[in-house]
Amino acid sequence: MSSTGLDGPVALPPDTSQSASSLHNNIHSAHLPPNNFPSHPPQDDASSESPAESPKVGMAYESMAAAKKHITEWCARERIPYSVWKADRRCWVLTCKDKNNCLFRLRVKNVDRPIISILEAHTCSSLSFRRTAQTGGPIKATPYNWPHDASLAPNTTALVLVDMQQDFCRPGGFLEHQGEDISPFGKIIPSLVRLLQAFRGAGFPVYHTREGHREDLTTLSSREAFRSQNNTSGLGIGYPGPLGRFMVRGEEGHDIIPELYPVPGEPIIDKPGRGAFSYTDFELLLRNKGVQNLVIAGIATDVSISSTIREATDRGFDCLLVEDGCAAKDAKLHKAACEVIALGGGAFGATAKLNHVAGQLEYVAHERRNGLEHSMMPRAPM
């Protein structure tokens, strides 16, 4: 068997106990086919980390056999179906059985040092990339791992950031003049920055939505105009404020906050109401790009996000609500809106924590930077 070290070809031994020095002595041995490795843990006396300890990024081993033994035993204990170890460029890679998901990546760092093999790639446990007996995709979610058909890929999945506008998030904006507490919206901004960077880094498409109306207010119904003025200030949509006319397209308050501002190539969906699909070309944009899975975050959980998810689900999209990547003016409303999504086995999709979603995409970005895109994702169904 062979692999490639940092400084050139490195011949790796079969799965038997072997010290660093003996591996170094065999680096010029004959190369064997990579699929000679058994699909079960190697039976040897090589020292490894305690079986109770989960494999971690940067964990070092005295031999390649010890590393493989520890990892495969851990996979068996955690009921993670794995395939066989295979040589891949400079690494040995363990993948999920019958899938293209990379679970672990081992690389020989330096054959001249006593400890030569370390666990380099992110583990499925730390980045929620594990597959269990439960059906679904690589992102840990409720009530099913998402997406349902494991079709997570840049050509099938998009991030949708809903209504992160200055009128909703900034002092002096529309919501503040309505007497609403906007502090919950400001608190999620740092988390959304991480989520957005993860999707951009992994090469996934991103869409932004803005709620607002034409300058002449011809898209504003009489009921919505009345509703918007039904507050202690008496100010409603179209009234002047510190950030321009409230909820009017082209005004400062209508625009997206600088921290999450779209970059070239990220479409903005301007909508006159709560849902992103009503009276917009959003569905057309998604269909033309082949997107079938939507990760949704932003504000407000119980208003525009809820409406958008319901519209998307009715159109056949698989939606994932990022629970701690969205907010409502009241914590109880936020919690209730999140719970409704997952009722009935996922009537409106699934919900997940931001760390699970961003962590998965950050792993993909890591693989992408290292030129390993071929093994970073489950294959989309034919």
C-alpha cells in the first residue's frame, strides 16, 4: 500500500502493529493496491488512544495501524457504518459505507519523527457529519437529519437570509418606532456572520430577502397600511424616519445591514409581504439553479421566516430552520415557531443548531481549500 507524504511517496504497511521507526524503514517497500485494507478493525497490539476517547483533530498515534484501529473501533461503537481505508493523495481516507462522505483523513506528517501519524481531518462527531441508523443527511437536525435525501451539495442547497434589514435591526428603524424590542435581532448578527461566511467559503449559493414597498406605495394594501400605524407612535409604512421612509425600497432603512451585506452574485429578493415566494421571482431563480434544499435564518421566526418556510414546503423544497440563527421579539413566540416546523415528522422541514450547520459547511470549505472536493459531500441522487 502506498500514500504520499509531505516530502514525497511514503509506502504504508498493511494493518499490523508497527512502530514509527519500522514504518520509516519500510518507506521504500513495494506498493500494494489501496483496497487491500480490510473493512474491519485491524487485529494488532499497536498502542492507541483509549477506546472510550473519541478521535479528535490533531490526535497523534505511534503508527498508522494504531490510528486505524482506534478510529474503526470508535465507528463500530457509535454505529457509524464505514467502508474501507483507501489511499487518497497524501492521506488515508475512511468513508461512510456506500456513500461519498469522508469521515476521517490520516496523514503522515514526518517520517523522521517518532510520532508519524496523526488524525488530521475533522471528525464526524465534532462537525455533525456522522451517519447513524437514522435516515437523512449529514446535518444533525430534528426530526430528521437534513437534508432528507442526503443531497447536500452546492448545486442543490442554498442559504436564505431573511429580512436582515436596518429598519428591523437598527435603532431608529421601523420596528423601534413601533415600540418593539429589537435587541433579540441584534444578538443573532454575529452568529449569522459565521453562517454566511461558512456558506460562502464552501461555495454554496446565498439569497437575501428584503420586505418593503415601492416608493409610491402602490404595493401597500389598505389593511397593511392601517396595521402598520396601529401602534403608540401612530407611524407606519411610508412615514419619514431617521433612516428614511419606513419600509420603502431605496431608503437606507430598507437595506440589509452592513455585516451581512450581499456580495456580487448573491441575489436580493424584494418582497412586498412576509413570504419570499409571494409576488417575487424567487422560485424561478431557485428552479433555474437546481436548488432543492433551503437553509433559512434571519428574522422574524414567527413572521417572515414562518411564512417563507410554509411557502417553500408547499413547493416541494426541503427546509432547514437554523434555530439559533433566527429570532422573534418574544422568546416564547420564537420557541413555538421552531417547534411547529418539526411537528408531524417534519411537516414544514427540520430544525438544527447553527453550530451543526456552520460546522458542516466549514468542513466542506476546509476540504475545498485543500482540493478535496471529490470526497467532501454525499452524492446527489440520480
